[in-house]
Amino acid sequence: MDDDLHQLGEDLVTTSARIVRWTPKDGYSLSLASARILARLIDNGPTRISDLATLERSSQPTITNHVKRLEAEGLVRRDTDATDARVWVITPTEEGLRQMRAMRYQLGTNVEPFLAELSAADRAALRDGLAVMLKLMAARPNSPGG
């Protein structure tokens, strides 16, 4: 078996992104952009707007606009950075956490019928692959992509 790591990586990232786009969008109101920012804040903790822009590979004004919308919806709050009072740190609110949990639950519900079409062996293989990726990511919690 040819173990082309580059192709494996490319296929993994491309397939992951396609799965998110492919999953039915019924039952939740968060946009994918809002969900991505909320998920990053949940995973990384309170984050400066400039750092969030870097991590999201976006401009600071674009992230600022996203944060303003999320703040207006009560999903994030701005706090003063403890190390620099001139800087804002963005933190998810309880409502933001609740909506993210609800969206993740709904995504699982929406993809469940498709997973039910897989054989038990394919579902087991998928679980094994997810376990491997979670192990890899846990070993590098502070990767460049955050």
C-alpha cells in the first residue's frame, strides 16, 4: 500500500470541510462563520481580536464585524485584557455556549440518517478513524491552527 501522507492529509481536510457543507442545515440558526468563531473561542478560551483574525486567516476588520454581530446576538462578550487595558478579549457567553451545543447536537441529528446507511463495519472504521484524529489533536493542543 502506498502511504502518501500528503494525499491523506489533503483528502482528510477536504472531506471534513465537505461533510460540514453536505450535512443538512435544518434546526439551527447559527451561520457556519459564526459557529466557526464560537467554536474557536470555546476551544481556545478568551482571545484577542487580532489573534482571532490571525487564527481565522482573516482581516481584523472582518473579524471585528463578526464579533460585533455575535455580541449583538448575546453570543460573545468583550472583556478588557488583563495584561493590556487597551485590548479587548472575546469570550463566549452562556448563550453562545448553549447555541453551540445545540448546533452540534442538531448536526449530529441531521447526519444520523446517513450514518445509519453504513454497515456496522464501516461505522466501526469511522469511529476508529475519529479516535485516531482526536488522539493526534490532543497531542498537539497548541498547534498553529489553534
